[in-house]
Amino acid sequence: MTVDFIYDLLNDLLPSYSGNELLLIIAMLLPFFALFGFITIYGFGVIYAELKVSSFIQDKTGPMGQGYGFHAGKWGFLQPVADGLHLFFKEDIIPSTADKPLFILAPFLIFIGMFVGIIAIPFGEAIIISDMNIGIFYILGIGSLAVIALILAGWSSNNKWALYGGMRSAAQIISYEIPAGLSLIVVILLASSLSMQEIISYQSGGMFNWIIFDNPFMPIAFIIFFISALAETNRTPFDLPESESELVAGFVTEYSGARYAFFFLSEYVNMFVISSVATTAFLGGWQSPFPNFLNTPSWSVFWMIGKAFFLVFIMIWIRWTVPRLRVDQLMHLCWKVFIPIGLFNIFGVSIWTVLRG
Amino acid sequence: MGVIRGEEMVLNIGPQHPATHGVLRLQVRTDGEVVSQITPYMGYLHRCFEKHCENVTYEQVIPFTDRCDYLSSMSMNFGYVVAMEKLMNIKVNDRVEHIRIVMAELQRIASHLLCTGVFGLDLGAFTPFLWALRDRERILDLFELTCGARLLYNYMWVGGLSHDIPVGFVESTFEFLDYFEPKVDELENILAHNKILVERSADIGVMPKDVAISYGVTGPNLRASGVNWDLRKNDPYSIYDRFEFDIPIGQGIKGTVGDCWDRFYVRILEIRESVKIVRQALASMPKDGDVHQSLPKKIRPPKGAIYARTETPRGDLGYYIESDGSPIPYRLKMRSPAFTALSVIDEIGAGWLLSDVLAILGSLDIVLGEIDR
């Protein structure tokens, strides 16, 4: 699904316009709209999942509705739509004391950071918007853009709670990128490539060839990466930047309406991006868990999204189960537990690779 | 911590803040995340109840007591009627006493459920809160069955009760207790022994014995500090001396005696003890007896004053009632347990991180309706 591929296809289909600049623009826009559509559908799906999974955990029914129309749809299917519409039709308030340009910039910045990350995620052998040779590095790098947005949001709101939230999130996300990076380094060591597709092709041939089962160090690396991912997406137990019982709503305290919706959606998109990275790096990416079973290109989308959704589900599950850590405990966990283990992991995997030959 | 000092910032937690359990304003001085001073400002919910009581008859005071500690209205009723009956020398029959104790202990369970759930919520655990509310709902249903109200009951009257318990109440209550006891274990498992919750609450906000006593802290907060003091045992009122139950005290299982975890855990243990009391009271409840038997025609206590105290879910509730012989109280004063519990917040909360201060506040289980009155 790369741009070149679509461009060639369009050239073949519309010979009279062959070589036209317009086709190139269309070829660029098509994946963009496909992605945008995917994010929208995914957003509705995951918000519905969050509502329903939390309901089952909390022994309540969650959104329920009868029929269609202005009810929330059968089993409340339309609840996320209603929530979205509600947010977009709300009055958009910008506090008079806020730093207006930065206040407006922050939600766009965070959304761009999340959105641009998706283009490097492979959904199949050919279904990837941009198969760059530094894919995994690119996603980690672009993910850091969120920190700037969060600090901007916290600072420009001119609100003490928002400031606390922004500062906490900056400290948290920057810290947890290190253990996440350290556990990805061991993957890169094994696959000897930074390209997402090459990491996946290293793991072909059933689930026991997945990197997570490659050697005894890899489950540890996976757990470190997954917990760091929770911290990077600001999910419980690491939801300190927006901890509602401490900081009111953290960095989004002053945001309302559509701007709030951007922050909200970007958290969920970020969950998907980081789960996809975990899937790619540890769980075989778009490959079937069994060799020669549903391992066709059309099923690859299913496997990729299915595995990523499973990890997203675990994130939701954890969110509704455990309390929240404190700032210093968060830092302790990162710097004194994960980073030493991560470094040891690199050492261990290097020796393992050398000994295995 | 504390070596690098930055500029201090004054932060107002509340009056509209999710963690203040009502409309309380805590003005805190913070250096980064470290809180150096906490000043509670209260009165946002002040409704002049004590002054109002000087203008209404003794019967009409009872709804005011409901609205003070709205999370344990039965216990507030109970304290008032105990004081009034002592002042007027009224002896109520055994059935009334048993029903009162069943109601007060069910109310204690409901109140502690909310407290433990909200403590989890303050620490970021959302699910146990809803579990606790689910079970509290069953207790409110029982109250609704009895007197029609779910929050403000006006159930206990001077010399009796407003209604007798309905047919089937005893069976429904036993049924509830059978359902509820495993749920307490569930609540304890998901909260009390959760590693993160222990890290967040053990050794935090330690309230030593002497501090607790000198501030006049009572109830579960005092018992968590290791002081064995419960009016139901130490100064029995009503018929509490007939029942078998233990007074759980804080033992510092996960940290120091008197930390947040102890304050939280003592409440879970007290829920179990209350279940025991309710079971005994239901089993020994006399079948007959009119709940209106000793109701005075007109409440006109003799000239004099009385101070009576009872154990509410939050601690010693004292009523000082001064009568000048008229049907209207001359002066009514409440000694409310949550007020003293809040006053200790600066002593035990200063020096901790912002997140800890809110955990400490949650563990003290304050109700602003009763603090502001």
C-alpha cells in the first residue's frame, strides 16, 4: 500500500492521465484517508471496548440501549458516536489567561505525533504505508513528540493543576522511553535490522519462532516494554499526569469540546501504536501463530489488528484493576529496576547470540 | 528529598476538587510535589444546624441530625435519641433496642464500604469503589424497605422508632449478610493486599498514639493508631453489652502502626465485626413489642443538661443538649468525630507528597456535612 504502488496502479488504470502530478497527489492522499478512516473506526471501537470491559469488571451493564435512532443503539453500540458528537458540539472554551497560540497548538501536535506513527506500522507483507529501513526507530522518535504537546498543554493553560500534570507527564514519558528503547534494542540485536518488515520476517514460521520465545531473556524484555508502554500512554497504574483524584484532570483540565476530544483520541491511538510495536517486535507481527494456517496476505491484517487489540484489551483490563503509583515510585521503578534489568538483558542476549552462532 | 529547595507555591485543593469528599478547601504550600503546610478551610457547607435546633421542637431536630453526617444518618439519629432518652429518663423496650442496633450496624457497614471504596478511588483504583457501592446499595434497599428513605431516614424517634420493621426484613437481612460476607473478602483481596496500594499507603501519614489522643481523634482513626477505644465496649450504651464482638485495632501489618493502610484496614475488619453484631441482634430480636410503646405524648424534658456520646462509623459523636423546660431545646451542641479527624491533617500530612496528602485525607474518612454542620 505504499504510495509508489498506488501511483503505479493509478497510472495503469488511467493511461490518459499517465505521468500527471495529480495522480501522485491522489496516491499520497489515498493512504491518508484510509488511515484516517481506520483511526476513526478504531477510536469508536476501542472506546466502546473500554466502556464495556470496564462495565464487566465493575459488575454493571455499561451503555445499553434498545433499537436505533437517538438511543445508544443495540447494546449501546452508538454510545461512542454520541460521546464524540457531544464533544464536538460543545462550546470550545479558551481561558482568558491562557497562552492562546500554544493552547491551540497542543492538541494538534499530540494528534500529529500519534497519527504519523501509524504510517510505519505493517499490516501485511505489502500493506504498509511507508516501509522505511529505520521503522522502529522512527516510531519511537515520533512518539516523543507527545511530550512537547503535553508540556505545552500544561504550561499554556495557566492552571496549577495543568502545570503539575504537564511536568509529571514530561518526566514520566522521557524516563520510560529509556527502558522501552532498551528492550527494543535486544529485538534489533536478534533481527539485525531496524526495519519493521525485516523484524517480522525474522519471526516467520509459527509462534515458537516469535522473538518473545526466542531465548529466556526475551519474555523479560517484553514485560519491560509492555509496562513502559503503559507509562508512555499515561494509562493506569501510570496515569499520574491526568490522575483525576489528585490533579483534577491534569494537563487537560482547561480543555473542553473538540480540543479535549483530540487528547482523548490520541491516548487511544497511542495505545494502538505502541501495541502494534510490541506485536511487531515480540509477537510475530502480521504472521499467523501457526505455520501454514491462515497465513495468507489477506489474513495478515486480521492477525496484526487482532494481536494489537489483545494487548490493548490487557491495557484496559489493567486500568480497571490496579491503583495508581506515586511520582517517586514511578521514577524508582524506571531508573532503579527497569533500566538495570534492561541493560543486563542486552548483555545476556548479546552473549546468547554469540554462543548460538 | 528536601535537599534541593525551590520556590514554594500555594495551591488550593478544593472547594471543587474530586478528592476533597465534599466542599472542603485545603490550602497547601508546595515545593514541587512536596507539601510543607496544609491549612484546611471549612464552612462551605455550613447550614447553621445547631442554631436551627434552638428554634424547632425536639422531634424536629432529628431530621437535622440526618443531614449532618449524611453517610451515616442512622447513627446520627441514634446518638440523639440516646441523649434525649437519658435526659427524659425513657426506657425503650427490647425490640426497639434490637432494631436500633441492627440499623446502626448496617449503617456502619454502609459507611465503611463507602470509605474503603473512596480510599481506593483516591489512590486511583476505580473498580473497588463501584463494588463497594453495589453492596452498599443492598443496605440502602433494606433501609428503604424499613422507612421509605434511602439516605435521610428520620427513623429513630425519641422513645421509639417511626416504623416497625416490615414483614420479611429479618430474612432479607440474613440473605444479604450471606451474600455480603464473601464480597468483603473480595474487596479486601483487590485492595488491602494489592502491592501498589500497600506501597501507596503503608508508612504514609503515620498518626502516633499521642498525636491521635491529643487532637481528640476518635473512632477507626484512633483505633488504627493502636488505641483500644470503642464506646460500644468502653462505655456501652443501648444493649451493646449483650453482643459478642471484637474491637479491631491497627497493628502495623504492612508498615507502622497508625499509617494510612492501618486506618483503611481497620475499617474492613470493623465491617466483619458489624456483620457479627447484626447476625446476633437479628437472632435474639424479640418477636413482639410495640415500637411506639414508650413514645412520649409531648417531648418536654425537665430543666437540665445532658451530654451523651455514641460510636458512629466515624468515631465518638457527642450531643450536648440543654433544656430550659420548654418543648424547644435551649442549646444543642454536637461533638462531631470528623471535625477532630480533619484537624489533625496538618500534623500528619505536612512533609509528604501531594499524592500522599490526598491519600491521608481519604484515609481519615471525613464527611463535610458533619464538619460544617
